[in-house]
Amino acid sequence: MHFVRERGGRIVKEDSLQDRVLARLYGSAVGRICLKPLVSPAVSGLLGAFLSSGVSRALIGPFVRSHKIRLEDFEKTQIDAVITGMVNEYERGGTTIDRVELTNNMEADDLLW
């Protein structure tokens, strides 16, 4: 069981199957022994490489649908992250960026994702 604050500010108590399974795993010595290899650096590295590969893109759609995520909420954040990354790269090179202007004439091929 845990509490989640929704976007509107309302606090909701959740008790999912995942919560109950994790409580049992972390709450017992046998469960912690079973979890130990899963959180090892080797397994973490392999799973990280998989998630960084293009193959993991197939998992995005089902995840978004099952968690009822609206992708429209994240478009601006993604563009801001790209711009921030570009500005940081220039500033590390010694160039000062005072202002960034966006125009609406970008094409789909201009985007990085």
C-alpha cells in the first residue's frame, strides 16, 4: 500500500498486486536472496543496454496504453530537454547563449526522436 498524489492534488491510496508482491519479497530473507541477482550490476547493465536499444521501442505503446498516459503532456518537456542539452553543449565549449528562439517551420526530419 502506498499513497499517490494525482495531478489535481488529490491524494489516493493504492494497494496493487505489485505492492503486495514487493512487500513480501523485501519483507523476507528468502525474498531478498531471490532479488539479489536481479539487482546486480551485470543484470542491470544488460537490461540498461536493452532499454537503450531500438528494440525496446516496441514496449512503449503497450506501456503507455496500460498506464493511460497522455503523450501530449510530454511533448513540450521533450523539446525543452533537447534545447537545454544543446545550450549546455555550446556553453561547455565557451559560447554563451543569451536567448533561444523557436520557429514553427520545423519539419519532422528535424526532430531527434
